[in-house]
Amino acid sequence: MQLTPSETRRQRQREEARRAILDATESLMVRGGSDDFSIRQLAERCGYTPPTIYHYFGDKQGLVDALLEERFASLLAMVEDIEVRDDPVANLRGMVDAFLAFVRRNPTFYRLIIARSPSGADRTPPSAEAARERMSKPWNDLHRLGRLQDDDPLAASQALWSVLHGLTALQVARPDHDWAPDLTRIAIDAMLRGLLRPTGNGRGH
């Protein structure tokens, strides 16, 4: 059913308001490095009243959740864009590189999802969970090919995620530290050597 001109105008106004509120929220979060801002501060920045903000997002947590979902949808898109090859290790490395690139560009949002909300709730948005599931597929392929040392794709996936989160959390928390340029690659290479059985050429990865 085609919208009337007035309905189209109202829809556009709603989309513009929602976009302005989300953009202002992102600006406040990036500037402050967290979600420690008030709705009044947000209203002053975006030009919409607190009741309007609540109308679109319910409460502050709903607003933060909406922004996290939007941002991590870009991570999912990056992971899905990785060209799938016959080599599961190459696929895994491509996805890991995409994840690390996303974290480097979005340290504030990454910091938020690894920390629970003030109420103790998990902040992982659906798009981040979908990206994680996508990144588990190479492990299942490696298991099918008999390449895993311990024959447990879940444990292998969780082991690598632990290393990734540890590396990224440290570098996000201490950006001014003198981190070795190849630290992430060295750590991932070492992890893969431990998780994978050597191939015919004697290399585990």
C-alpha cells in the first residue's frame, strides 16, 4: 500500500529524528569513552527533548543497545564479506583480521560489550553473536578434516576467542603502551600451532 505524502513526510521525520539521536549518542560515547552520559546531555546535543528520546528508544539502555546493534552489524557484514576458500585456516585468518580491524576502529563500542551493563546484563548485541557464530564455521570445517589436536571445535574456538579478547582488551585499555607491532599475529600464530595438527608439509597452519 502506497503511503500518502503526509505519511511519507512523517516517516522521514521519524527516521531523521532516530538518526540524529543515535549520532549524538555515538558522539557522546566516543568523546567520553563510555556510556556515562545523561539523557539531558543527549537532548542538548541532538536537539530533541527527553520525552522524544524515550519515545523512540524506551530508556537509555534501549538507546545504547540500538547503537551497539547498529555498529556491530558492520562487523557482521565485514565477516560475511570474507571470501570463503577451500582452506579453513585462511578463512579463519580473514575473519580474525576483520574482527581486529573493527575493534581498532571502534574501541569504545568493543569496550562496552566486554563489560556488563550497570544492571549486570550481558550487552552482546545479536549482530555480534551472529558474527561469532560465523567465525566458528572454520573450526567445524577443521574438525571435519581431522585437523584439530584435541578434536573439539568448541574448545578450539573458545581458546582463540580468549586470546583475541585478551589482546584487544589490553590494547584498548592501554592504547599508549609500547605494544609490539606484530604482537597479535605472533600470539595467533602460536595459538594455531597449538590447536592444529601439522599438515603434510610439516606446518600446523
